[in-house]
Amino acid sequence: MSTALAAGCGTSQGGTPATQATPPSTASMTSTAATTPSVARPKALSMTGVDPCRLINPATLPALKIDQPPRPSQATRFDNAPRCGFNGIPAVYYITAISSAGIDVWSSGPSKVTQLPPIAGFPAVQVTLAAEPERCDVAVDVANGQQLLATASVVPGFENRVPPNCDAAQQVAQAAMSTLLQQR
């Protein structure tokens, strides 16, 4: 499942990522599609205590062309939810375990929200921002008021070396959900 993301990726280099993906502020979001899940989730998966740095199998990191250690941080927009960055050139990936807001949070503001097919059986939406065309977020409805958020940001000028950012975000979400289901 992560192998498709690896196809076309460049080599990873040390240092900080060229782009820093962060969730948009509430003032910058709007919806073009409903974020109410259209399918029921198979079970509830609490994000409380989830370490997003452990949701991508370490054996998968080289396939993703990521040779830097995962970088834990916090998503301040989501009450300091645990977030993990995976640095790869030409893209940067983030996984955020959000226990303070469900995917309905994306239903207001200037973002474009598109319903996706279920990821690992769980409802999911794709979120894109006109102001950040190099970035795409995929939010997976894992429990009431909780979501797993996968973000992919492609470094401008490198778009032809990786899958489109929204395809990559979906693949990262699929890989993270696969691991999460094994852990829970």
C-alpha cells in the first residue's frame, strides 16, 4: 500500500523540510462538500494516546524515500494534538492524531472538501486549500469527534517526481490506518 507512494519519489536529504504543512486556521476554511460521513465506520478508534510517529512502519520509510528520523511535534490548531513529520525530498508528509475535533471541523471556511471512498473501511474526506496548492490533507473519521489527519506537501518544482499531493496524502492515510488497526 505504501509502495505506490514510493514510486517516483526522489532522495531524502538532511535538514528541515522545504515546506511546513500546518492545518489552516478556522478563518481560512470553507466547505464545498459535506463532511458528514456517508458510511459508518467499522469501529471507533480513539486517538487518545496514539503516537503518530509509530503509524508508519519503519520498514516502509525507505520505500517512501524518507531517510530522516520521524519528527514529533504538535498541531496547535487542534489543542496541541500529537503530530509527526516525515521528511522526504521532494515531499513532506505529516500524520496528526486528533482527539479534539472530528472531520466535520473542515465544513466551514474557504477549503475545498471532497468525500473520498472509505480508507480501511472508515469515512474520509480530502481537504485542499487554494492558498496552498502544494498541500493536501486527508481526514479519516476514526471516532466521534476524532480524526486521523494525513498531510502531503510537494516541494514546488518537484511535482513530476512524486504522485499528486492528494494521492500521496491518501496513501499515507492508508498506511497509517493499516498500522493503527493492527495496534488497536
